[in-house]
Amino acid sequence: MLPLPRLALSIPVDPDAPTARRWLEDELARPEYHEGPSLLERFLTWITEKIGALLAAGGDVSPALLVTLVALVVAVVVAAVWIAGPARLRAKRLAPGAVAAADDARTAAQMRAASLDAAARGDLATAVVERFRAVVRAAEERVVLAELPGRTADEAATELGAAFPGAAAGVRAAARLFDDTLYGERPATAQHLATLVALDEELDASRPLPSAERAAVPGRLA
């Protein structure tokens, strides 16, 4: 969350017009106002143009009006950062397209527990994401997959499909579901979670092909 605006700490009781204009220009120049999502940028561009037109029109501009506009800009920025912050932090923790963060040392059992806990809280998106991670981590623990930080869902699906040919279509669909949920922000459903749980249990009960007998599964994920 952004720190409280410096403006709020030093507003005179009755600022004159030049002082209010200077506050506004300084406030809009701060870097925080250029780091938000595109919708915020469009809003700031619009309000800046309106303020510029107002100032260019000449005449006395009410300092109170300028202060109010600055306060509005600050309020919008703070709200946008508050809403977008968690998603932005989540993206920074993961390499682009990665199944899990490189420093995620949890076991498959811990990831399954995280999935169950998320489902109990009604957070189906997290439940789906964590269950797919458990599928990949379980395969690593069984040495079906080599431990590979930054492995993508696409790569995991290709390797798992080669090791478990009978489940190849299922793992491809699961990988697509993972990407759509985590990176595409697609709403997850209870059926999505049930499908992943069934896949996890199926692979856990199956014997993978020996490495020498595996062939690359044609067709990577779109």
C-alpha cells in the first residue's frame, strides 16, 4: 500500500492559487501514479487533461478545488494499489508460466493440504492451483520428473503424458486449467477441483513407463 501522501502532511489552512497549483503538479509527477493498471493510467490522463484545460482557461482557480482534485487522484491510486497489490506480488514470486516458485520446498502432501484448506475457505482458484502443483511435486518425489525450478505447466504435462500415456489427455487439460486459473484469472469451479483430485489419485495409483520406453507426447499446449 502506498504511504500517506506527503501533501496531507503539510496543507496550509488557506493556500493561495499558485501554491495549490504547485501541489497538484508535484503530486501528479510522483512515480506511484505511473505504476498502476491501464485503467488507472487512462483515468489519470483524463483528469490531467481536464485540469490542464482548467488552468489554461485563465482566471482565478479555487485552491480548494485543486486540493480536492489532488485528494481524488490520491484516493484512486491508493484504492488501485490496494486491489492490485496481491496479484502483482504473486506475479513477482513466480517466473513467467512457472508451476511454483523456485524456493517453494513444500511436499506434495503439504500442497494437497493447502488445496483442501483453500477449498474449505471457498477459494477454489487457489485450491485448483495448489492441487496441480501437488500433482507435479508428487511426480518429482517419485522421480518420475526431475526437479526443475521454473518448470511450466506445459512442460510438466508433456513429461507426465510421456510417463503415463493413459492419462496424457488428462494432464494436458489439467495444465491448461492451471494456466487459465493462475495466469488467465479464469474462475475456478468445484468441478475443476474434482477433476484435478481425480487426476492426482489416478497418477498416484499408476505405474509410470520406464524412462527408456517413454516417447515425447506430440502437440504442446496451445
